Amino acid sequence: MALLLVIALLFLTGTMVDAGSNITNCDELLGNNTCKQIICIQSPCNMMCGLTKVYDVCDQICYAIKCDTVQCSASQSCDQICVANKCSSLTCDSKNCSQHCQGKDCGIMTCPKHVNNCAQSSGNGTMICEANQCTQSCSVGDCNMACHVGVKSCTQVTVGDAAAVECDGDVCQQFCYRGKCSLTCSLNVKTESCEQTCAGEECESMTCDSKNCTQTCGSADCGVMKCLKNVTSCQQSSSNTTMICEADQCTQQCVDGGCNMACPVGVKNCTQVGVEGVAAMECDGDVCQQICSGAKCNMTCLPNSKECHQICHGEKCLIKCDAEKCKLDCPGGRCTVIKSSTTSEPTVKSGARTERRNINLQSIASVAFGLILELLVFM
């Protein structure tokens, strides 16, 4: 009722934006420093503010089916609110820029380098941001965000259907509470940290080349996490997931489902912790460690590995070790050792049943004989 009264008053006073006139300037001035386009209910709804005349603040409230282009160069702030359906685009060169789309689509929001804060709240929306602080909140549909070099903080929060972030800023964060999400932190050596948190359906992927990379999915699926060579620390906590890690320090915690981890040559420390489900790792790094508390675990250490260590408290564990030094702690559960003829016998500390399988064909007879003796004991 209040909105209808405002519209009626504006219509009577002649301050409502007319579709045919395509007014792009102010329809309300608050002093000499604030320009407002209060209510536009019929397209086109364009606004060019602060381009030729200096304003501190430029605001647009648009009720049309489509709110067209806003270009703003106010000295302090620029705000666009699209109520009914779609914002086409907002280009903001102010200190503080915000776009709120209460309908479905926010279009494209662009903030250049000397903007302090750039914020978009939308359904379907795209943000291209070079500001100091960049934030995108996505409620429905698909959202995309790109943060360039020089951005200090880049954050996306989504409960929509799908969301993607490409970040080359200092700190990159994605919080995904519903839908499928992907995060890429690219080749900027100044990027300090890259973090993805998923509590929804699935994080499809995370590719990280920053100094510190973290992916947390809890009981949700984490998809594939890739950490490249420049990374110092790469950490993942998830259910069904895969980690491919070339960082100095690689850590994967598997809380449920099936988890896979691969650490190639060059990794200093590679650790997998299996809490529940099935955990498998293949390691060719310097130091490889697998800790199984309640999961079924498989561990393979390749010849370039210096040290390979499996600690098994779980139901069933298997280790195949071609490293320089192999070690197995099996205080609980059932452990199986598969060793090749090129490596020495693993050092075994066991309080439970431990099996050894030698893939050297020349020792098949002795293994068979041992199995026969074991059967005789049980008879």
C-alpha cells in the first residue's frame, strides 16, 4: 500500500521516469551532492551519474521488468536496487559500489581498481572486480565471479544452483551452502590463501596455485582438488573426493565415503587420515604417511619416496611399499603387506593379525607353504 501511494504521488507530481523519454539523470536531488533515480517502473531505465557533474552519492531504485544500464562515478558511493526482475549492468567507479537484485538476475557488475568496496547481491549474476574488497552473494540461479590481481579480499557466498570463482587476488574465499561450486585460484604469486567451504550438494572442483589452499566439505562431496607446485600447504577435509597435490605439504582427511590422494615427486610431506569409508593414496613424495582410524585403507609408496609409514587402527589396511624406508604400525584391525623384491621388509609393529604378500614370483612356493602351515594350525 505504501509503495502504491508513493508511485501515485510521483505520477501526480511528474517525477516518475517515463519510458519514452529515457531519462538518464537525476529525478531527485538531495542538496547538491546526492542524485537519486527513485522509481523507474517502465523500461528503459538508464542512469548516467557523476560522469559530467560531480556527485558524492548516486542511487537508483528500479521497478521495471528490465533495469537497463547504470554508469556511476560518484565520489563516495553508488547503489542500484532492482526490485521486479532484471538488472542489465552496473559499472561503478565510486569508492563504495553495491548492487541488489531482489528479482532473479543481476546481469554484470564491474568495479575497477580504485574502488574500495564492491558488493553484489543477486540471483543469476556476474561480477568482474578489481576493487580492494569484492563480495558476491548468490541466492538463486548461477553466479560467476572474477577477481583480478590487486584485489585484497575476494569472497563469494552462495545458496544458488551453481557458482564459480576465478580469483587472482590476495585472499580468495568461496562458501557454498547449496548447488555445485567451483573455485580456481590462479597463477598470481602474491595470492596468500585460497579457501573453499561446501555444506551443500557438491563442490565440483578447486584448483589452487596460491601459498595456502584449504577445501572443507564435511559430509558433502568435495569433487577434485588440485594444488600446483608453487603451493606451500594444501589441505582437504571431505567425504567422496580426490586430491592431486604437488605442494610442499599435502594433507587429506577422509570423513566418509571414498577418498583418493596422489602426491608426485617433489612433495615434501604427504599425509592422508582415514576416519570412515575407504581411503586410498599413492605417494612418490619424500615422506608419505597414512593414518587409518576407522576406514579401510590402501597405501602405495613409489620408488622415489624416502619414507613410507602406515598406521592402522581401522578394519582393514593394505600397504605396498617401494620406498627407501617402509614402516607399518598395526595396533588394531587387519593389515596386509605387499612388497616387491627391490625393497627391504617393512618394519612392523603389530598388535593384530598381519599378512605379507610378496609379488616376487620366486618366493611363491614359500608363501604357499606358510599358508598351508597356517591352515594346519587352525584345523
